[in-house]
Amino acid sequence: MRIIPAIDIIEGKCVRLSKGDYSTKKIYNENPLEIAKEFEAHGIEYLHLVDLDGAKSHQIVNHKVLEQLATKTHLKIDFGGGLKRDEDLKIAFESGANQVTGGSIAVKDKVTFLSWFEKYGADKIILGADAMNEKVAVSGWLEESEENLVPFIQSYQKEGISYVICTDISKDGMLEGPSFNLYQKILKEVPDLNLIASGGISTFDELPKLAEIGCEGTIIGKAIYENRISLKQLEEYILTT
């Protein structure tokens, strides 16, 4: 299972929110590059970079941060937040993203999202399926759609989508443990999916459980920043699995 630390960006700074609520913003570092280099120094190869300003403004905003991290580390970066137009995707990939994640766009403009998939391929486009009460949430989690989570994922798997990041919003940033039951349900009903678990990771012991369920990767955010999981632990996990 891939270990994918998260860096969320507001005004160029590394922050974390709780349950996607912008009023809970906590700044952890003014310089995201410092954090990214620290991840890399501990054997981590992947990074989940979220443009929270972009998610709110519906267009890419912090692409300069993406470009800096992509050019000054060797991390493979998946980038999300505010990707709505073809131009946003072009900017993201030209700035060094390895993959991009589309969430709201996949709900609100399926034609555009599928056109990206056609153009860039299954390895480059991740479906962001973030949910509250098993309903897909959009617009930086500020809105809940009428889409039911599992059928939503199934519909895109039929179109060829391979990678899905699923965040249970009620868990995100709360350090209360991930939604094991939700991920089990998804993988049971949508087999052969590269499911990346996100939200609620709080202790190192949860990682083997997610791997056992069959998650292809897991995104870890606040647990790292609050020293619940050490980078040394993650380094040893990567070396031994």
C-alpha cells in the first residue's frame, strides 16, 4: 500500500482543516517545500497536494507551489483543488503534477471530466469521491450532491476510471480513525479498483488494516503534523512492505 502524505495549501502555506471547514484552518508551516523535502528524506515517494484556495475559487490558484515542489523534489505529486477547465489541467501538468484529482467537476460536468480522461489516460486522472453520509460532496465540501457514493464510483469505473480517492468528510482532520467499513463496502461492490483511503488516519496501527482491506494507498495528513505518526515509522513501513 502506498503511503501518500498530504499538503493542503492556503495562501501558499501548509495548513490543515477539520471536516473541510475553512474556519478551522491551522497553519503548520509557511514553507511547504521544507515539509516536502522532509517527506522525501524519509523515503516517501508520493505527495497529495491540495489547492484549498482553488477549491473555493473554482480555478487553480497555487500552481506556483506545485511547480516549486515538483522541480525541487522527486516526489510524484497528485494535485487537486479547483480544477474546472481544460486550462486548469494544462497548468497543473505543466507545473509538474504526476496525476490530478477531479471531484466536483466529476459531479457537475461529467462530459468535461471524461474528456480529460480520454485525453490524459487512466493513470493520470484520479476520481475524487468525497462523501458525507455516503453522498458525494462538492465545492471544497461546501455542498452535498444527490449522488450516492458507491453508484457514483461504479458509473465511472464503467468509463475506465482506475484510481479513486475517497474521503469520509466526517472523519477528515478529526484523528478518530478512518472509515474501515466504508472502504470495505466500496471494494466489495466495486472490485479491481485502486482505492486510496483518506481522512481520519490517527495511528500507525491503522495502516496495516487499510492494506488488509485492499486499499491501494492511503493519504495521511494531520496525524503526521500532530506527531501521532512519525516519519520514521512511515519510513520503516515503506522499507518492510
